[in-house]
Amino acid sequence: MAPIALVTDSTSVIPAELVAQYGIFVGPQVVIWDGKTLEDGVDITPAQFYERLKTSPTMPTTSQVTVASFQKIFQRLVEAGRPIVAVLVSTKLSGTIQSAELAKQDFPGAQIEIVDSMHAGMSLGFQALMTARQIEAGRSFAEVVDYARKVKDSTGLMFAVETLEFLHRGGRIGGAQRLLGTALNMKPLLHLVDGRIEPLERVRTTPKAHARMLDLLGEKVKGHTNVRIAAMHAAAEAEAIVVLDQAKARFSPVETMVSWASPAIGANVGPGIVGLAYCVDL
């Protein structure tokens, strides 16, 4: 039997070397800028995106992975006889799963399971990566699907933003709406809850926000084993590395990584964010 294929989308921001190592297939989100449609991570890299964002008089918008993109990925895999598990961004943040479900209809009889991660960024990335490792370990299709549906309970993401403007404009602000209009020097901490972006706390400065994230991460991982941590950033790599180094010293994770916030995420959160994603007990 051909090996199971793991599919995710570009909001997962798994480092490229791990995508290649585990043979993960990535559906590109769409960035629309000045009338041009760009595939996230294909036509525009994170570095290019944030550099342009600094000076652009116009702002990008985003759209989910297209049905055609999923059709192209699925066709290649179905023709190779490979069962497919797709672990994708939260339905409460994107229509990506709807695109995948529509594409799936073109392949009746194929083994294609689509899983709502209820997450984004590297909390989705950890779910996809850990599921890919189950495939590598030789688990059955049923076992891999069961794992993919349960792993969401072992992951999380929190992040500090410089402004809520981008989330507000994109309609993805969730309960953090109530933080709008707060003092300019307040830095909101946000996290993912039940698939939506919700407020966590307000902190006065960016350094204090990063320090508070580490404290909150400590509460999340306390008593757990096999802690994995990723620092995400939107053109703030130096700050992300500092935060990750502090997390390493405090929590002794078994795996760490630094990843960009993808253009599709950056268009909705803005530049300068630093976030921490975690995965435990796996």
C-alpha cells in the first residue's frame, strides 16, 4: 500500500526543512495586493511580504486556499494511490476546510480525511508535524486519522501584537474586540480558544508582554512531558530568538524552532508580532 500523505495549509508555517523531511504537502493561502493574486509562500515569501508591508500605501487582503489548489494536490496523491489526511486551519478563522471539502468531492471513493485543527500558526504546525511523524512510524490510516483529531488538545498558541488594527479590519478579532481603543502603550496578549482569537491579557510594553507570555507558557506546560516550543514572528526574528532562548532555559523542551508568521497570517495580525506555540505529552 502506498504511504499515507499529510496535507496542511501555509498558515501552519512549519519550517521548510521539516516540510521536506516528512514530505508534507502544503496548500497555499492567497494574498491579494494591488489587484494581484499571490500564493502564500509561492509567489511571495514572508521576508518579501513584511518588507513590502513597511512602505506600501495599500494593504493586502487574504483568501483561503483555493479549491483548484486542493484539487491539484489531491489528484497527484490519489493517482499515486496514497490515502490522504489533511490537517487544516480552524474553520472559525478561514474557509480553507470548505475549499478542501469541495475538492474532495472530485475524488469519490478516495481515502481523504479532512481535520479541523481549531488552530493556526505553529499550533497547527505542531499538529501537522506530529501527525506526519505518526505516518513515518507506520501507523494505519485509521490510527493516523484518530491521532490527527485528538492532537489539537495538546497544542496551543499565544502571541503579543503591536496593534489590533489588522485583526479588527480582517474580522478575525473575536472577543479581543473589547480591547480596541485601549491606551496606545498597551500591548495585547491574545491566544487561540476554540478555534478563535481571544484576549488573554493587556501588558504595558512589548518586553513585558514577552515576559508575561513566558510566564503563561509555564502555566500551560507545567506537569507535562515532551514539551515542544516554537517562537513565531512577523519580521521580528531577533526578538523571537530571545524569547525562545528564555523558554529553552526555563522549560527544557525536547524540540524547538523559530518560524515566520506566514503572509496570510501577517496580513491579519500586522508586523512585529512574537508568539509562542507549544505541544505537550506526545
